[in-house]
Amino acid sequence: MFEKISKVINAISQTILIIVALISLFTAYVVFAPDEFPKPFRLVYADSTYTQPEVVVGNAPAVAEVPQATAAPVETEMMPGEGVMVNLSTKIINLLDPTGRRYIRVTIVVEFAPDNPEYASLGEEEQVAYLTSFQEKLASRTPIMDDAVITLLSTKTYENLYTAEGKESLRLELMQTLSERLPDLHIISIYFTEFVVQ
């Protein structure tokens, strides 16, 4: 009796493994196979420049159109290192830990793009005057940024942060959180100049 039940359980587990393997192969094919290959559906991202391949029905070619995401006109895009840096100073924050013994010591620098679309065309003196007023504006927003950083970091665990992937994930979350809190400002990048988790 026990042998029969064991054989049935073994057969079911092998069937489940085969199904999982087939699903994994199918997923890998859809995600990684070139778009020229036939697929039941295609992944299209909001910022994608993907165009549907030509579909031939009979002798008449028909091109199916994929709606493209329309973005607002972008002023001259600034590269990392070209913006205005705001140092949020060193913070020591308790991490989410039942023992209360884990913490992070981090120094964050946020880089902002000037909010004046005509900044690049200003004269040198006008640029200096504008940057001075822009830095004052950013300094007045520092408490908002500090609060966002402290609130986000206090929800993290040691396991969330100690790997390189964890740091990159935190960088992206910080950019999103700060962008939501400061919708009138454009963040170019976030830099960690000190990052210690214990």
C-alpha cells in the first residue's frame, strides 16, 4: 500500500517538475528570443521604440501598428555630473530589525537639473546668478529630502541593503520617492558617498 502511494506521489512530483520546466522554457523564449521569431505575445515597454514586424496576409502586406508612448518634449537632457549637487549630509538610521541593533550610516548626494529650460542659453553672469537662486531653492527643500530618506531607510532591513543589487534598488527607490515629493524638480542621479550597514 505504502509503495503504491509513494509511486503516485513520485509520478505527480515528476509531472509538476516537467510542467514547471516547460513554463520556464516558454517564458525564456518569449523574453529572450529575437522579435523576428513567432511569439504568442510580445513585451512592449513604455519607452520602447519597438515596431511590429510586417505581417503578410495572402499577397498583400499589412503592417500592424503598436501605439507608441508619447512623451512631453524634453529640453536638453543633462548627463550625470552636469547638474547641481545637494549633499544631504551623513545620516545614521536604525534599520527594520527585531533586535534593534542593525543600522545604516549613509551619505547621499542628489543631483538636480536646473529647472530653467533656458539655462544653457544664458550668459555666464546670468547662469551664476540663476544657480545661486536655484541652490537656495534646493536648500529650502532639504528637510523634505531628509524626511524622505529617513522614512524610506527606516523600512529597510540589513538583507535589503548589503548587496550591490540592494544598493541599486535603494538608489532607484530614493529617486522615485524624491521625485514624488519634489514634482517640480528633475533628479538626474543619486550618489552614495558613504554606505555602511551593520
